Amino acid sequence: VSVAISARAQVLSHVWFSPLAQLIMAVAPGTGSPAGIQAAIALLDAGLSSLLDGKGVSALSQAKLALAGYVTVAHLALVEDTRAEFRQWLTVGLGLDVVADPTCKLEVTTLVGCWEAAKLRFERRNAADAEAAASRLPKIVPRIEHLELRAKFELQHYKLEDAVTPSKALLESLFESIEEGELKPLALKDLVSVDEADDQDEMIAGFDSSGALRLKKGRKEVPPPVNSEQFRRRMKVLGHLYAFCKIRYPSKPWLADFSSRLFEVHADFFCGEQVMGLQAKNEDGLVVSTPSFQLCLSYDYQLRKEVGKLVNQGSTLKAALEAATRDTTIRERFFTTPCAMQVRAAFSGPNKGNHWDPGATQALGQARNRNPSTDGNSGKGQLSRKLRKSGDRRNAKGKGKAGRATHTPDGRQLCFGYNNTAGCTTKGCARVHCCQGCFGKHPLHSCPSASAAAAGPSTALANPAPPATARPAGG
């Protein structure tokens, strides 16, 4: 069988001998094994393969079409303009001569039916694409094409789980921007996986280009990540999305050096000590601040936005991502400067004193475990023992009158004036303005916890760093 296909292909090579046919001829067995036919059929697009199988076209005719380079529905639909011309092409192109071999008439009739169905599908697909472009809707990707892209990816790489497989609507959104010639950044909320996509597309009412009211397909969104693992999952969806895109558009130069693992490496960088794990420490080695998760997500979006600009200017996707990551201007503008401003806002305010924010400093537990002035064996500070020996018991544990705290858990002095009914009168007070009973953002006399106001700070929070030796004036 393979020998027959090869001979026929060589006879017609001046008309339609394709590179795909050359590949099959190179690997197909030279005997009558059906492996050559199956290898050729595997080249057919899923849409065309299902059409030919549904109409009952023989495996040999399908292999001939594949070797001729007609592997999609559009190829078959445009091979000829009329039914008579298509019958003539079957005689010359595929060797189905009804006059010489009357037994092939049924095969010819079946292929004519496939050709007419392909023309109808092609025309309606073009009309749908035109309507979507005029209405500024995402490009329509048939479900069978989505499944085919996934199958091709799994054949080339590894099996995909639904949780990290890009949804059909996500493919449509990316394909639309590619065909418009401008790569746009995708928000994390738009990176919807197959596992999260609805079985039925959401429809919303809208007006088309002619002003008529029509139902349009809505866009599915997912909640943004709230931790590093969810961020890694979105990056896997994004990487697989571009991998599908490379399969769909293999000739795009900006995808030439792309790997499906590229955005997993990007996620490792973001979740590491350079971004999410970045820590600001004080002179005692205590962590006083880390960037907020929302700031890290904002920085990621700005990086990917820059990647889109570089790709549109002619760079490859991999090179653009590496260049954007190294860009110090983007890092300073969208990460390090906002991070420093967050720290300043968390610890100070103009003429309002300082405030202690345990969520921003993350110093409560670390002050307990890493305070350099404490003795790990006894659990009591050496400075505290000296103070007790000198008779200053009021500040020996960071507590003042009636067990009230004098310092925050990260070792900064509390403002006593702020906690009095008269309030703080010091302009630009440098002491911390928070409750001496519960460290809340209110004075002690307004503490909502009566027990805290009467007895001082709770056991869970009362673990201050070494205090000052004397109460400052005006505090």
C-alpha cells in the first residue's frame, strides 16, 4: 500500500508533492504494511479527519489527501470551485478514475459530499470570524480545535491536568490579539483553566456593528491569587497558553525559542527572595517589613506588560521576559519604591506619631525568638536582670504602672501622653501611638476591652523588647 502511495505521489510531485509527503515517504514502510497509511492519516487536522470518518471515506483516500497536503477543512473546501472541477481533480489528483475503475464511483461520491460539507463549514466559519471582528468579540476557536491543540501538546511534551490547561475562551482572547498584530498582557484573573471554565458560555446582550441587539459571549474571570501556590498555578496556565499558541502559529518568530517551562521559571523567581521573599531588617537583624502580596502581583503585571511591548517591537518572548526582569527602572518604579513607601506608611504619619502594625512588621514572634538581648536558657533578658538588681522593677519587663506596656513587641517606646485622657501634645512625636493595654490603634482610656484597660496587655502580646531606662519628657 505504501509503495502504491509513494509511486502516485512521485508521479504528481510537480503538482502537489508537499514537504509533509516527503516526511511520510521517508519514514513509511516500503512493504504493504498499513503503518504508512496510519502515519499519513495522523497528519490530518482533527476537523477534517472527523469529517472524512463521518462520511465514510476510506483510509487509503484519507492518506492520499494528507500526502497531497490537504490536511484541513479549508484546504479541501478550496481545492476547486465547482463540483465538476472537483470530480476532475479526484481523477487526476487522487487517481479515482470512474471510467477506468467503476468500483471507485462510491468513493468519488463520498468525497464529493465531504467537499460540499467542507465548503459550507468554511463559509460559515469565515462569516463567524467576520462578525466577531466587526463586533470586537474574541476570535471563535472550535471545541474540536481546542482538544486537538491539547492532544498535540501532550504528544510533544507531557500530559496536562485540567487545572493548568488554558480554557477555550482564553485561547480565543490570545489568538485575537495575535491576529491583530499586537500582543497584550493578560490579567491574572483572565487566566482561566479548563477546570474553572463553565460548560456553557455565558451570554450577554449587546449591539452589533449595525446597531441590532444580539447576544454576545461573556468573559469568565477567576479570583486573583492570594498566595504563592495559586500564583504558580496561574503561571503554569499562562505557559501552556503560549505553548498552544506556538502549536497553532508555528511560524511566529517571537515564539521560536519559547519553552512551556518559561513561566514556571518566572514563578520561581517571583516566589523567591528577590520579590515575594524580600525582607527588610533593622539593626538587630529583626524583620521589620516584607512586600505585600498585592504589590508583588502588581509588579508581575507591569513586567508582563513590558514583555508585550518588547515582543511587539520584534523581540522573542523569552528574550523579552529576561530583559523585563533585569530592567532596574521597572523594578524601582513598580516594586522597590512602593515597597519602601508601604514601610513608611506603616510606621509613621505626619504629626500623628508612629503606629505599630503587627501585620506589617511581622515582628511579634520574631522579637520573642530572636531578640539579641535575651538569654535562651533562662528566657529572661540580661538587661532585665541588671535592671532588677538596680531596683528599677517598673521597666524590668517593659511594663510601667499597673502592668501597662511601655514598649511595642518590636522594642519601640510607647507614647504615654497619647494614652492619657489629655492626649499627646508633642508635635511630630516619634513614639508609637497605640494602646498600652492591647496595642490597638486607640488610647488606653478608649480601649474596648475593659480587662485590657485595667490589667494591661494580654499574655499573647506582652513580650516587649528591652525598654529605655527612663520615661522621656513630653511622651
